[in-house]
Amino acid sequence: MKAEDKNVMVDALIEQVDTVAEAMKNIAKIDEVDIATSPRELVWSDGKVKLYHFLSDTPKVAKTPVMISYALVNRWEMMDLQPDRSFVRKMLSLGMDVYVIDWGYPTQVDRYKTMADYILGNMNDAVDAIRKIAKTDKVNILGVCQGGTFSLIYASLFPEKVKNLITLVTPVNFKTENGLLFKWAKDMDVDAVVDGFDGVVPGDFLNSGFDLLKPMNKARKYMSMPETMKNHDTLMNFLRMEKWVADSPSQAGDTYRQFIKDMYQQNKLAEGKFELEGHKVNLKKIDMPVLTIYASADHIVPPDTTKPINDLIGSKDKELMEFPGGHIGVFVGGRSQNVLTPAIADWLVKRDK
């Protein structure tokens, strides 16, 4: 072996040793992987479902509170994942009054819980709790992903309780052929899945499906671990994301069954055929201001599943906003902090009359 080749190998080995040493130092500094650190208080609960009110000393610039409705898949903590890149903290710093529904962790006793239980029951009760606390007739609702679909349904049934509606990366047109998730769901034997898991679909099962949408993402993530571990802040943010992913709740079987059949397989909401315990859901009854936000590079909820919202609702004041990024970037990216969240707050303030 030539001397210069040996030198290259030695330098590479030294670099690896230094990287490992730096990584070990950063790991040793970690006492706890902290997520959802914005101060909050429990203001209402019904079994496993809870409503939190975030606390802030910043003077409020809008009198109408905002209720966040996240998806049943994964946890709302994505909205408050990192202290330096938190959607919730940014909203609070901009003078918003923010609440969030925590859907909890369904167990075997929740296997028969339906979409009506979540929307007509939990969601409506949470809205009423906020109305009472804030002494207001209406609330702003900010729905995320599946939580946005729930919010559309809720706003069409209770328009008198909703001041403004914002949907983030929310699917409504499930007929699309874009995105593997939508293709797979159309051919899924959802009854076999739910029954096979004794009525409660595990979060790990769902996460496996999400991983398969872009299988190389996981490989790239772990291949970059040596570099990630060299920087303490980068490592902490990596671990926060991993903690959030690992904390995925199971799904109540009957809700999962209904959502797959009525939305993914039959597209009932967009086609005006969806009913909730005898209540026909007509999106044209949504008459409040609506801001619809989609992510241009979203592989979980592609843009063409979200854009039709504005065509389906009855609102005169409606706006479609593109976010240049992916599904998760909407919540934790730099653009989210510097551009998107301020735009949402500004949009709400202008309509807070």
C-alpha cells in the first residue's frame, strides 16, 4: 500500500474516532428527551380525551380562542415538538389564545368508539368548554390532517359555533390516485385488519405503513446518524422526533373502519354522501372564513386531496395557501416559524371582529 493511501486511511479512522467521541459526549449530556414543553393546564376531560389550554404572558391580540384538532394517528405534540421550533409557542408569542384536544390512547374498551363519538361527542363538548371558559359564542378551529377532516365535518354541522376555520394538510378528496397511502387504502380489507387486531389497530402497525411510503427515508436517517450525533442540538431534535413517532396511539377499531370505508374507499365526504348518526354532512353549510393550507411536497396528504376544500365549502371568504415543503415541515421547519405561523395569526386577527 502506498504511503499516501495509508495516510488517507489513518485520517479517515481518526475522523471516525473523533466523531464517536463527540457523539458519546453529547449522549452523556442527555437527561431527558423533552417534547411538548409549552406550559399548559387541563381544563376539560372526558375519559381518555382531554382539553389543554396553553398559558402565556403575551398580551392577546385576538379575543377568539383557537382550538387545535390533530389527527388520531400520532400525537398533537408535533405542534410543540421543539422549544425553538414550536407551532404552539409561535402562536402564543403572536398573541393567540390556544387550546388543543388530546385524543388520548384508545384501548380495548374503546374498540366500538365511532367518528360520531369523537366529533358529535368529544369535539363538540370541547368546543362548548372553550366557549364557556372564554365567554364567547364561537371559537376558531385549526384542524390538522385527519383532525382537519373532522373539523370540516364539525364546522358543517355546527357552523354557529365556529368563527374561523383553518385546515392544514387536510384530505377531503380521497378519490385521488396520487400517493401510495390512497392507493393502498382503496384495496384494504379493513374489516380483516380491525378484526385481526381484536378491534384496536396498533400504532406500530400504522407506522410501518407510513415507513413503506418512502422506505429509503428511514435508511438515510440512520446512515446520517454519525453526523447527527456530533451536534447536541441536532441530536436532541432527532431524538424528539423519534420519541414522537414511537408514541403513536392505537386506533379505535370502529372509527378506523369507518374512516377507511367512507373516506378512502367511497369518498363520501367530497361527494356529499357522508352521514354521521343520521346527520347528513353538507360542506356547503360551512359559511365562516376558511383558510386551506397544503404542502407542495406532501407525500402523505398530496395537494390534490386538499385543494378541493375551497370548491366544496359555502364560504365567501376563503383562501388557499401553498406551503413549500412536506407534511412534517408544516409544523417544525424554519419556514413554519418565520412565514406560515405568522401568516395564520395575521389571517385570524384580521377576521377577529
